[in-house]
Amino acid sequence: MIPPVIKNLIIVNVLVFLAQKTLENTGSSFSIENLFALHDIRSAFFKPHQLVTYMFLHGSWEHIIFNMFALWMFGAILENFWGPKRFLIFYIACGLGAAVLHLFVLYPEMTPYYQELSQYPIEAQQQYINDPHSPLNGATLGASGSVFGCLAAFGYLFPNSLIYLYFFVPIKAKWFVLFYGAMELYLGIRNSAGDNVAHWAHLGGAVVGILMVIYWKKRDRRNFY
């Protein structure tokens, strides 16, 4: 029911989230998000390790519960199918793909802020650049990119399996994945004001997941049917 990699991923994510909440409640000046969440590559808080560490942080109880439930729901089947090593490689690769596509889309979105910033005095620029609450230093966090990779792989490998929406409405996995992917693409292109969901990160994880499954299918036909 809960294979080893899934179990350990859930444990690590929950422990990190509890650490986030503990530091918030104690009023500590140290911020896990500033150090480990994903930032724009021009941000003063960006570090290369964030391409991996961001996927172990979450913003709310609803965020982590939904992601961990989806990870167990789809990831457990994939890990049992592939084995722990291949699944862990897949999970991290999807998270990396999500981060790369998100940063690629974020770059032109943030450019107007930097252009406007160049008109300010140097001292004001430095203050704004180093302010963790400024739009330049917005943080992206969550396992959603990896989870979308799992969902996409599940839909590709088990297209006719039934997924029950709200536990009652059955829909085949292939249609669910296509609908969800199309909705994420629409919301990503629309880019509504106030929408703080990283839709392109979701799509990046899904695309990497599909590409890896197709590649593995061609290389190892004994394990794919």
C-alpha cells in the first residue's frame, strides 16, 4: 500500500512542513523559504540547490495534504511497477523539469520589475532587492511538479484505469490527464492577476514525466506492456 520511497517522501515532506510552521510560530528571523524555496535566477535569494529543495516545502496544510495524497494515489502504483530506484529518479527528474520550465517562464514575467527598478536610486534598489517580501523575491514551493509527472505517467501507462472524482464520479485516467493538462495550459497562458499557482511548473513536471516514460518504454520493453 505504501512502498518505501513513497513512505519516506511523505515523511520528509511532513517533517519539513512542520519545521516551517514551527519557525513561523516562534517568530524566528531564519526563513526556510528564503533559503530552500525556488526563486527567480536574478533574485538575491536564488541558489542552485533550490532546484531540488523547493519540492520538499509547502505553503499550507491543504497544499501538503493534497500533494501527499496524490503522490500516494498515483506514485505508489508507479513505484510498485518500476521499483524504488527508478521511481525516485523519475520523481526528482520531474521536479527538476518543473523548476526549469517555471524559471524559464518567470524570467520574462519579472523583467518589467527589474526595468522599473533601474530607475530608482542605488540605495533604494539595494533595499528592494534584498527585501524578502518584494515581488522580485517571490518563492515557489511544493511537490506539485513531481506529482503531475506521476499523474501523467499513470495516465500514459494505465490509460483505461478509472479515477473517481470526488470519490464518486468515474473517469478514465487518460481523459482525466488530458483535461487536467489542458486546464493547466489554459490557466498558465491566461496568467490571471492574483493567481499564485505555478501552472507552468505543473506542466513542466507532466512533460518530463511523459518523455521519460516514452524513453524507458523504448529502451526496456520487458517492463512495459
